[in-house]
Amino acid sequence: MSGEDEGLSLAEHLELCGDFVGRIGAPDFFDRTIASLCRIGNYDLGEAIVFRKQGGPRPISSRLQLEGRRIAPEIYFSGFYRDDPIFRAYMDGAEPGFYRIRDLAPNLRESAYFHEYYAGTRISEEIDFLFPSFDGFAVVIWLGSHDYGPHPVSPNPAAVAALEPVLRNAIERHVELAGSDAQANVRRTSIERSIEHAFDHFGSSIISEREREVLRHTLRGYSAALTAERLGISVGTVKNHRKNIHRKLEIGSQAELLSLFLHALPFTDDAEEIDPLAAYEGTVRTMWHA
């Protein structure tokens, strides 16, 4: 990956989002999430960490390169995490969302944390997602780039920041469905079955059968061209179907589509031919008028 990367197409963005959305509840969910986010934002480093109010943080998944670092990653968990700007923000009750370390700590380079630890990581352009909405702990995903090498990368933080609602919903559903690591292994088959059912029935009460076929491929990350090839129709027809789907679902982007799908996912009933979107919207209406 280099600074010459011209960016990804919408279809590639959607395919990468679908890659981690499709792993909700699975043991490799965070591995796939970090890999996708790094590709979307043109980052070469990333890590998912659990923060807790009581006790130290715990790594969940890492995409780190040790070559060029002047300090071992494990040093962070021995105590330096206490001065990490995103950890301090979490402890201070920061709202869930997207953060840049330069905004959290404008004077980072003047701090002891920087000189004693951070400078040795050789990380630049760090961004963080903070999701402290769970019982007693938070999930943090950070992405960064190396500050060395013959071809430094040119990150695109805006591309990743735009996915914050999708990422938040995906992590919430993953935690809800998977629970502990042991539960994840036991329930994986059931979870995958529920997701497959949701792919097949999402929007079925609103859109046509052909639109459902296009939607299923879209949610699975297929490009318009590959969807057209699979369904034996033209690319233009696929794009028209997608426009109709957006209109009928009252959404304006692929990111909104993924977010809506994730909200509806818990309302999937494997035993019933029910549209999870209709069940979700019915629940929302009931709560609104209660």
C-alpha cells in the first residue's frame, strides 16, 4: 500500500464492509473488521482493545508490524495505557464515536507519554473509534500508519469516519450475539444461520422479488458488475434496482443500508418467513407511540 493509492470504488467499500458484517458473532469478527478498515482508510496498522473501568485493557485483535518499532507493543499494557489519550477520554466519560489523537491531545509530542512510549511505536496519523456502551467495558479500535519507509501511506480518515454508525451497530450486535469467547464457539452455527436468514428476508415485505435478489447480493458485498453477472441482467438494471431499493427503504446511501440491516438483524426469526426489517420497524413504531 502506498501514497499512490487512488482510493476505492463504492463497490469495493461495500464489499469490505460486507466482509466484516458477515462475520458478526464469529471468532474472527475483529480480525476481519480491522483488515477491512485498514484497506478502506489506507492504514497499515490497527488493533481492537477492551477497556475496563476496573483493571487494565486487554487486546482482542492486532494488525501490527514489529519491524521498525523501537518499543514492544506489550509495553503499552504494562501501564502506559493510563496516559493514552483515548483511554483517558474513556475514563472521563467521552461519548461514543470517532476521534483523532491529534484532537484528543494537541500537545501530545510534549508529553512524557510521547517521549517514553508513543515515539517508540513509530505510529503517525492515529485515529480511534470508542464504543463504551457495554456493561462495564468499552471496545476501542485504533488505526494508524508508520512514520517510516520508502513509500509512506496517505491515510483517508474521512472514509473510515463515515462508517462509524455501521461499525458501532456491527460491534453492538457482535457483543450481543457472541457473548464470551466460549459462547461464540458454541453459538457460531446458530448465529450464521440467523444472518443467512436475514440476508434472505430483509426487506421482503417492501420490495419485489427481483429487487430482493439484488439486495441479497448487495448486502453480501457484490459489486454491480458481479451482481449483474450472477443474475443474468445488465449492470444498468442492477443500478436501477438499487435506486428503487433505496427509495422504498427511504435511505440515501449504502452505509445507511448496512446500518438499517444491522438494526434489523436481532429481529430475525429462523422459524418464521418474516421480514426482520418489518419486525424492527414495528417495534420502533410501538415504542414511539407508547
